[in-house]
Amino acid sequence: MRLLFLCERVDAEGGMETYLRTVIPELIARGDDVRVIGRIVGDADAFGAPADEVAWSDEHDPPSAAAAAKVAEIARAFAPDVVVAENVLDAAPLEAAFAHAPRSVYQVHDHRPFCPNGDRLYPQGGGICSAPMGKACAWHALVNGCAYGPRPATLQLVRVRERVRDAVARAGTVVTLSNFVGDLAVRNGISRDRLRVLTPPLSDAAYAGSVAPHPARDTVLFAGRVMPSKGARALVRAIALLPEDRRPVVRIAGTGPDLDATLEEGRTRGVEVQALGRLGPAALRDAYDAATIVALPSLWAEPFGLVGIEAFARGRPVAAFDAGGIAEWIGDGGLAVRRGDENALASAIARLLEPDAWSAASAAAVRITSRFRLAPHVDALRAVFA
């Protein structure tokens, strides 16, 4: 098949980018002819396929007619069998691409196609929104400060995002990576009979040949972008609730705007927090192996929580807040507690650090990750394309 992918970034960082770095080389290995168009091409070789940069509009801006014309030109020349859009948030190039292929697929990786905030998290109050995008957004702009607050710019943004949603709804198939996001898509007008839920794959390299032993010194790893909604400070506060002689070290694999505040939280509360910086795939696997457990203290509605199954593939249990799609995969490989309950998170961490509980959860984690092998995912994806 000739497959034309459209995505926000062609790069080595980010959840969607990790997905495409994993999947596209496997599609090429199976004989598919793949070309990629990215709004930003930071690393043209990141996905192993030819990549063109077309600077369509940012998610907050009106659609770009010029970008749509360029995408149409590339699509006409390439003549794809299928156009696959990965969280494209400019309706104009999305519509243009869909018009130039007999089949179209839209893969939803996060909440932005159906939420002007982008994270379904109320800026004021911290609750998670479950309403479909539309009139409810105006109300929540007024009472919860969503989007730009009670200003005309909020209504303009909602209209821009509604056009994206309507383009998504016209795709032949909409793919989500969790039932949680699939249900949100249906509430936003996506026909359930055109919806497919395909759990995300891990690369073969993600799996440990043998599980590293329980470390001599307990550590908890936080992996990902360090921002308030990811809950790194909540993790530090939870660990500070443990007796001082039982507190594990916290290691942060990632960077972001909340890193300095997280480090300061640790200094203030007597928790040792180590910043590892942004790690490549191999170094991140080493960080998982060196940890006792991995924490996923997300305060937003995680569309899936890829870090969790990456940890499972290394035999590392996960302590998490039960937010978004996390409950769909955590099983006996960890503990998920009420979102935002730092006392409960502290108890879950203490429990998973106990050797017997750790061994049982580690074994369960490895079993669970058999569901996330790459080959079955690509089989299912190619069936969608066909």
C-alpha cells in the first residue's frame, strides 16, 4: 500500500512521535510505500520514511489555505491508497489530504481534536471535563477559565476546533488507543461503527530479555514532560508522607516547565529528587531497569499512559493516579488510586516497594505487556488501512 502520513512533528521526542517511530519502519519492512508530511520536521530521518515540511496552522489559529494547497500538491504527486492523519489540528490540510485518497484514517492521540484546552482539565478547579466540545465550552470558559476565558477569542477557538472535529468525523475510520478516548470521540459525534480501538505497540527493543533485580536502594522513576498536569510535584509530596527512613529517591527522566518547582518541592520536603534530563530510548530503558517502581501521577485524563506499559515491559510495577485510560491496562502490574489523593499514592508506593508485593506486580507487569507487541498491532492497523 501507498501510505501518506500527516503529523504534527517529525522528531524523536513525544508520545505520538514515539508511536510513529515504532510503527512506520515496520510498515516499510512489510513492503508498504510510506511518505510523511509534518507541520514541523525537526529530524527528517526520525521515522525512516521521506518527510516533507508543510507549515500548517498551529492548533489555536485559523486554517491555512496555503498549507492545504501544498498538501494537495504532494498528495496528487504521491497518489496514496490511504491518508493517515495523526492529530492534525488544522482542518484545511486535513480536508485536502482526505480528498486525494480513496481511503482515510484519523488516529486520535490526545484530547485536542475534541477540547479547546487540549487536556480536558479545568484550569480553575482542576476537574476533568467529560462534556462534548461545543456550547459547554462557553459555559466552562466562564466558570472554569477554559480556553481564553470569557472572551470572544474562546468562541473563535471553539469554532476552529469544531471544524477539525467535523473533518475527523468524515474520515473513513477513526482510531484511538484506548476505550476512554474512543468514548470521548463518540460523544463528539464520531460514529461508533467507524471507530477502532487499537492499543499502542511497544518496539521489540522495549522488552527486557530478563528483568533486572530489585535495586539495592529503592528509587521511583517519573518519566515524561515535567509539567503541572503530569503531577511530579504531587509525587514528591506523596513520598514526603512516608517515614523519613523509608523514602525512596525520586528520579525525573525528562524536562519541562515544572522541573525547577519539582526539585524545590523535594528540597523543601526532605525528598531526594534527581534530574536525569531528557533521555533517548536506550538510556530511558536503563533508567527503568535501575528503578524499583515507576510513578504515573497524572492529574489530567491520560489518553492512555504509554510510560506505564514501557515500565511493564521492563518488569517495573507502576503506582498511578486513576485518570483517563490508565485503568484499562494497569491490572495487577501496579496500583491505581483516586486521582489527586496523595495519601493513597504514598500508601501504594509503600506497598509496591515491599519485596513480595514488588515481585508479584513485576511478574504480572511482564505478562500484561504481551498484549502490546508490535506485530499484532501492525496487523490490525494494516487491516484498517485495507
